[in-house]
Amino acid sequence: ACPEATRIAQLAPERKVLASAFADGKGLGRLNDLAADGQGGAFFTQTGLYHVTADGTVSVVAEGGGLFTNGLALSPDGRTLYVTNRATVIAFDVGADGATSNRRDFVTLSSEGNGFGGDGLAVDSEGRLYVTGDAGVYVIDKSGKELGIIPVPRRAITIAFAGPDKRTLY
């Protein structure tokens, strides 16, 4: 048990806590994943999908109705938010103010019928989506077409691009 409440904090250029509770005062609980929104705020998952603005306002993007969010990532232009929901990856349009709209199923992972489903997400500079799952790392093009699966020796749970031009997959 940790006596300190969960917080979403900006670490640089200055340290500041963006949020430590939902609008109703309830604590954030055990967060799963987070993606900076490019405007000083962040999207985060904790079964549902939420957004905190740079001024600390926490809002619900999607929750309930069997939703089980996990990994999330923004497209290179910041206009599409992808979120795993078991064997499906859902997508939202993201407006200039960070508001989301047009929730839709983006892709259903081909080999995740009996597994946990998608977990971690990453997007490359070309806008391809990489999703970790039981079968390996799924590669999805910008239109939602599965291009293939990169085999891995055991289930991967998270994924990231780094290095020069973010061309190295970890």
C-alpha cells in the first residue's frame, strides 16, 4: 500500500501536479497508461479513458459499457487517439482543444480471440500503429488494416520507439 495519492504530474520544464482526483473528488486510483496531449495535459487509462488539461481539469472521454482500456497513443499529428479495448483498438478524433469525438472501432486484432487482448501501443513516424498482444506485436496501417504480426518470444506488454528519428522499436 502506498500512502501517497496517485497523481498526474508534469516533470519538465517545471514540476507541477496536474491532477490527483476526478472532478467529484474521488482519487485517480491505479492508473494504467498515459499519453501527453501536446498541450500541457494528458490522456490516461484506468479501465476507462480520461483527459486532464494543463489547468488540471479532469474529464471522462469514455467509461463503462464493458470498456476495458489499457494502452494509448496519439497519431504523429496529434489528431487521432488510439486506445486498446481488449481485442479491439478504438480511435477518437482529437480537436485542437484536446476534446475528443467520433469514437469508433479502428481494428480488431486477428489472433486475440481467447487472450487478454491488446496492451501497449506505439505509433511510428509514418502513422503505423504497433499493438502488443498474445500473438506478438501487431502492425496496423493508418486505415486500420493489419499488416502483420512481429513474433516475440513471450507476451510483450509495452512498446516504444526511440533513437534517431524514432526508428528503433523497443
